[in-house]
Amino acid sequence: MAAPLSDGDRRKQISVRGIAGLGDVAEVRKSFNRHLHFTLVKDRNVATPRDYYFALAHTVRDHLVGRWIRTQQHYYERDPKRIYYLSLEFYMGRTLQNTMVNLGLQNACDEAIYQLGLDLEELEEIEEDAGLGNGGLGRLAACFLDSMATLGLAAYGYGIRYEFGIFNQKIVDGWQVEEADDWLRYGNPWEKARPEYMLPVHFYGRVEHTPEGVKWIDTQVVLAMPYDTPVPGYKNNTVNTMRLWSAKAPNDFNLQEFNMGDYIEAVLDRNLAENISRVLYPNDNFFEGKELRLKQEYFVVAATLQDIIRRFKSSKFGCRDPVRTCFETFPDKVAIQLNDTHPALSIPELMRILVDVEKVDWDKAWEITKRTCAYTNHTVLPEALERWPVSMFEKLLPRHLEIIYALNQMHLDRVAALYPGDIDRLRRMSVIEEGDCKRINMAHLCVIGSHAVNGVARIHSDIVKNSVFKDFYELEPEKFQNKTNGITPRRWLLLCNPGLADIIAEKIGEGFITDLSQLKKLLEFIDNETFIRDVAKVKQENKLKFAAYLEEQYKVKINPMSMFDVQVKRIHEYKRQLLNCLHAITLYNRIRCNPSKSFVPRTIMIGGKAAPGYHMAKMIIKLITSIGEVINNDPYVGDKLKVIFLENYRVSLAEKVIPAADLSQQISTAGTEASGTGNMKFMVNGALTIGTMDGANVEMAEEAGEENLFIFGMRVEDVEALDRKGYNAREYYERLPELRQAIDQITSGFFSPRDPGCFKDVVNMLMYHDRFKVFADYEAYIKCQGQVDQLFMDPREWTRKVIRNIACSGKFSSDRTITEYAREIWGVEPSATAIPPPNLPRN
């Protein structure tokens, strides 16, 4: 009998990272050395680690190119319906490892780099995150691109190539400090500039109504330069395109009439035009009506629609006019998905092109526009809804304002005919909000201009129908759908948690990677002692690795045997990081009160960025760091409790912390988190969830069984009832001694001895104007955390619950989400057939 395989050898055999063939390894080495020499112009004596990263990136990119060209050729020949996903954010993170995973190159590269005396993981750490997003909405777009490519859809992501992405967060004296994210400083090996497809975008000017039609004239022109990034599907040879636009001033910019003599000034003023794509607005769930932001929104829309129409016209099939002027078939060949209202200008812009430029009849143009566009709503928070001042539109986009007025009139005429005399309904449903400052409600524009409107989790879609867009739902119920969000299992399981992916593949094969519902098969192993042990072992390895990372990066030592209790997401009052803080303080007070009692050791980790202008969010960060300062330095506590703020939370940090978490905190006030996607990442990576019945938590509890999550607190109905009754925070403060003690400590300066009044704003908010009712859920939360402690003391039972959660997480793949969009909104069918690889002849 053969000697038993070591753990490492067995892993290599069944590893989902792909077998490393000798030929592949030699090829990778050769290509690496060639790029080091010819692309980077270095030899091994002077090359830096960054040079090695770029050499490897170019080597891996070479494997994409043939597939990328062939995919686009394949689309040109087959002329499928194309899907255009428009988003102002694509939170992509790093590209190298994801590309290796999706091409099945990881082991070959690992081995080749090892043979060259280098460490692959070290090189991967050099890559900058592409941080072109704030949080959930931008990361969802990135997961969707991965799924659309994996499902073989002819899809394109369109957005802005921000020169500066989401700021880097530094913590200085416990406060957040922002630093510009100069992610392009060393160049981006994954993008290809396409100056030959540069397009003009117009702003300002005036409208002229002539017998030949409407003309928008005397405009200022900015050029949109496309940069293409490949998006590989998982092992199917499909490589789609994400096209991001960068703003360029035309060469005659400001050299016309005004600046006759001042050539230097005129050239310096080119920056004004190019500022459009300079920086990502760092607000999450908050609308800030800045003109530059409106320019960004129109810039991406105008460039993208020209591109879409060019591609539609030059397509092989369809109307046989020498120049394709027949737009009848447009909605059969084009689907435009609006990721929130940020690209809402697609609706009036498509109307403008069809009517003013292509001379399509108005009613026909409106029918085409509605059949083409669909809108995804991402939030119910009123402060997040885009409401642009009419005066700003009048100046910046005068023709679009006329079109919006005309569309609104048509819409209101229809409503008035159906509900005669209901003036209040007309006011509620108008795209134009009357008042001291007339505004355009972009969500209303999206609803009337789309054939489908969806929320992003069942509970959210119900709220959308029953409250946010109630009147619109009564008018056209068939328009409203739900598409529960998902995450890509390639990045969020295979890439970030290879240990877990391997033990799963060992038990059920590799099919789950592209069909996550197959994780259900793990239910058979819920009582399998070997599997229980393996799952617990992988988690412990991940925890040790993350603990080592924290010590190396931030010099903090944590107890790897403690419960890793994690809340990572944007800092916002509705997400209730403050509730987590109150639990930490309560735990601390209990330990202080009874130091000899045995406690379940915890490391509470909280991470996330606060919008730079959001005072309360910045105070919340200061409170977390201040609580940590006191607790972590109290000798009575020892390693029973630690509170750590994870600095600069981003995609690449999520990939490290999520696989190491034991407990996932999803504790927003019921009815405020549209879906959440972090919740899904923790579930598939073997953390248990403590959460409210909000967003996708509801469906997670439905899939895994409510008893396998730690669900607490008010439901939506309870929140509504409390609103009717009137929420009185003081009532809870008086009734709950542990809550009172915690609040009194914050108030008295116990956590800020050098500035006792530091947190008066926080306490004042909690006591007198807390929209999110933190105290109302405090008691239930503390009790529920006690149940978490109880279960954690029984590692076998804990791990069985973990396995059940993983097994029931299959619904939350973005492959499932995108399949539903494809069939129910875009009218296309995903394809399981792989395109032939570049080394084989085409079909």
C-alpha cells in the first residue's frame, strides 16, 4: 500500500487552484523573464519587488489577450443582445489573483515564481486596490461583472476611470484622517487605453428650436477617452470588457475667443475639463448636490450611449440599411441596467439622441427608451435620494431639462386621466418637486423611464412597492420585481479562502464553484466528525494568519483563541456601530465587576470608512478607538476582551478578515439596509451571523433556519409601531442599568479623560434624536450576545451550525442573481458553453 499522503500533498492533488503542468510552469517563467527584460527594462540585479509584480501581471495578462480578442469577435459574429451595466462605481479590488483563479493558472504561477526564488503572496500584496467605489453598490457591480462573464453573457460594465478612488484612511490619535488614493501612480497593467474610440461630451450651451428640429448649440466640449479592462469568466474562455471613461480637454480648449492672448493660461485651464474624472465622491447612502457630480453623471452616460449606438449600428445583423437608422430592433439588441439613479440621465439622453439626432418620432422613441432601460433601487433612506435643482440643470443640460419636463407632462396627463381630481397624487408622483427650490427627483425619472424596477432583497423590494414607490406600484405593478443580491464565489470563497474551498471540493467535487447551490450536499456531512474537525481547523488557520497580519501591519497582538467578532462596513448611523460599542462597554463593565469569573474571550473588530463630511460617523470612529484604548490597556481585562479598529477597510482587507471571522455583525435597524452583501460573504466563509431581520438577513435565516443565526430585535412592523407611538430613548436609559452605566461613562469622559466632553454630540444624538433607535434593541442584543457566548463554549455544536450555514448559502451567489436579471429583465439566456480557447480553431 502506498504511503499515506501528507496533508499538503493531498491538497495539491485535489486543489481547486488547477494542476500545474510542467509546460505551463516553464512557459510562465520564460514569459516572466521576457517581461522583466523587455517591458520593465530591468535585470535581476536591479529589479525591485514592484518590478517582479509587474512582470508577473504582464505574464498573466498575456494569457487573457487571446481570449479577450476572441470573445469580442465571437460577439460580433453571433450578434447577441448586449447587456450594458451602467454604474458610477466599480469596486474591483486587486486583479492579479482573481485573473489567475479564473484562468486556472494559480498553481502554475505559484510554482514558476517559487522556482525563480520569489514568493507569490508577497508579489500579490504589492498590487494597489482599484478602489473605484464606496461600498456595497460598487462591489456589487464588480461581482456582477464576474458573474456575467462566467455565465457567457455579452455584457459590458461602463463607468468612470477616477484618477483618485476612495480615500485611504489613516487613524491619527483615534481620528480618521483622509489621504488621496493615487492608485495609478505606478501605472495599471490591466487597462488598455483606446484613444481611437474617444468621444465628445457636451455641456452648457443653449437650445434652438428650428423647422429642421431641435439643436443644442454653443456647448462646451469635453472628450471621453476609454480605458478597457478585461473581465474573465471562470474557466470558460470568455473575457468581457469593463470600459471606464477618462476626461480629456480638446486641443482647442479655451483657445477660442476669450483667451486670444493668454496661451499659457488657456493650457493650464485644461485641468478644469479634466477634473470631471479626477476623484470619486466618497459618500455612501448620501446625496450631495454638487455640480461636478452632476457633470460626472452626464459624462459617463453621454459617452456610453454614443458607444452603445455605434456598436448597435455597426453590428452585422439587423436592419439592412447601409447606415442603420432603423431603431425598431434596438431594445431587442440592447439592455441598459441603471445601478441606482446615478446613471438616470441615460433616459433623457437616449430620448435626445433618438429624437433630435436620429429623427425618431417622440412616442416611438419613448417606447424604445422604456423597453431598453431598467432601474435597480439601492436604498430607502430619504437623504440618499438624488434630487437635483432645476436651476443647475437649466445651466448645465438645458435640452435634457426640456425633455424631462415633456416626459413628466406626459406621465402626469396619464395619472390625471386615471385618478381625476387627485391633485395630491399628481404632486407625489411628479418628476419635478415644487417648492422654494424646484428639484428633479431622479428616482421618479427612473421609474417612469424603465420597463423594470427592482429592489435588492425581498424585504427591500416589498418596502419599495409598499412605501417608497407605492403610487407607481399601484399604476404599473408589473414593473416591480425583486432581485436579491449575491456575491461571486470565485473571489469570496476560492480566492480568499482556498483552505475551505479545498475541503469542500474534497467532499462534493468542484461543481459548486459555478453552481453554489451544490453546497447543499454538505448537509450530509453535518455529523461527520472528520469534516467538523477540518472546518474548525481551516477556521483556526485563517485566524492565526490574520492575527499574524495584524501584528505585522499594526503592531497589535490579539488572542487567536478568542472569538473573532467582526463588523466591517461603511460607518453610518443606520448600520449601528454604536450598538456594537455599547455591547463592548457592557462586556467590559461585567469583566471589571467580576474579574475572577470565566468569560468567553472576544476580539471585537470594527472597520470601515466614514464620509469625510459626515461628522457623526467620524465621532463614531473616535468612540471606537477610545473604547479600545481603555479596554486594551486595562490589566484587569487581560486577553478576555480586545477592541480593535481595522484601519483602511477595503476589498483586499475584506479578503483577509472575512475568512478569519467567527461572528458576523449585521445589526442595522430593521427596514434600513436594502440588502447587504458582507453578510453573505461571512456566511459562505463559515462565520455565524448576529443580526436583525433586515435586508438579506431575512433570506439567510429562511435558507439556513432562523435557529442557526442569532436573530434579535425589532422587526419592520415593530419599528413602525414604535414610530407611531413615539420613540423615547430616555425610557430605556432609565429602565436598563447596564445601558445607563455605559452612557454615563461615555458622557463623563471615562473613555476620553483628556477631553471629557468629547462625545457629547454622540450622547445627545442617542438620547434625543436617534432615527435608528439604538436603545430600543439594546436589551435584546445583549441577551442574544449571551447566547453567542454559550454556543461558542461548545466548539462542536458551533462548527455544526457553521457547516449548516455554509451549506445553505448557495442562494447568495451573484450567478443566481444575474441569471434572474438575464431571464426576467434583460430577456437573454445564460450560456454554459465555453468559447474555444485561443489555441484551438474557431467553430
